[in-house]
Amino acid sequence: SSTFTFGAVSDTDDAEGRIIPTQGAADPGEECVRRELARFVGAREQVPPAFSAAHVSGARAHDLARQGRAVHLEPRTVQLYSIDVTRFDYPEVDVVLECGKGFYVRSLARDLGAALGTGGYVSRLRRLRVGPFVPEMAPPQDAQAEEAVARVLPSEMAVQELPAVELPPDHLGRLIHGSAVPHPFSGECVVTAGGHAVAVAQGDGEFLRPTKVLRATQW
């Protein structure tokens, strides 16, 4: 969930940056905000914030931005599955949204503000879910070490929503050491062995290529 604040822009696209009021900004009305938000649902091109971990010529964009250097980021395709307005009280609007990986809520606030002519930035942001994980699964901040360790979740949970692919031992050994292996699967999958998640891979219908090795062990 997030709160967007209109009537100003931020150089970081959130409340931590330098806030610059937008001259002549006026309340566009809730219906106009809802209508503009609906235009962002689906797959679309989005430019990441200058203060982000996106790479620019081998460097992190936020490192360049903090040095006062101009940052030019290329747009990338992202997915916004849904967005709902839960409160509107200009200059603020509260939203709950579901998005795909690589999506920047700060960019959405910035682009929405630009579309409305008011400017906009994120003044509050809280993740309610990442895959199967929700905040209630985390130990409290004052938890003792024993309690925190006892509540550590298995890594398999992070990829349990992906389709699973089993590989023969020789192909598995090559994959966990970074090599592509022949396989007809297309899309993102979790490679398993002995009931355990071993790696996350991307298939193109001919080969599987590892994107993240979870267990660098020969099974």
C-alpha cells in the first residue's frame, strides 16, 4: 500500500528527496485521479527513478545521482496488475496495488502526477506481500536470536509458485555451475532435485539457463 502526495515533485520521487512545489497545482478531483490511474494498469514502459539500483553504464543509478551527475535511464516493460484507491484527500491519495517484478511505485507516483499536471511523489510505502511472504511471518523487532532463527523460513518457499522442472544428474551438475542445458521448457521455473529447490532457471524452449543457484551441490 502507498500514499502519493500531489502538488510537488521530489528528486528521489519519494519524501526523502528534495521537495519542489508545483506552481499552479490544483486538486484534479478523485474521479480524474481514478481515471488516470486506470491507464497505468497492464503492461507498459516505465522509466526507473534516478535514485534507484538500476544500472547505467555498469554503475548504480543512485551512486551517479548522489554525485550530482545526470542519470539517463532507458524505459523498461513492467506490469501493474491492479490498483485501488482506498482514500482520497487532496493532496494525498492512498492506493493498494499489485505489480510484477521491476515495477517502481515511485515511478508510478511521478508519472501519475505528471499526467495530472500536479506533480507527485511517494510519501509512504509498505509492502503487504512478496510472493508467498507477508509481514506477519517476520519475527518482531525485539525478538531474541533464538526466536528469530527458529522463524527462518525454507528457501523453497520463495519459489514455490513457479513450475518445477526435474533434470537428470549430469544436466543438473552443469546447470548449477552456470551452464545452459537442453530442455523444452519455456519460461521461468524452479529446478528441483530430491524434492529440494536447487536453482531458478529461464527456458526458451530449447535450453534452460540458470538465473539463481540456490544450492550449489551435486545431487
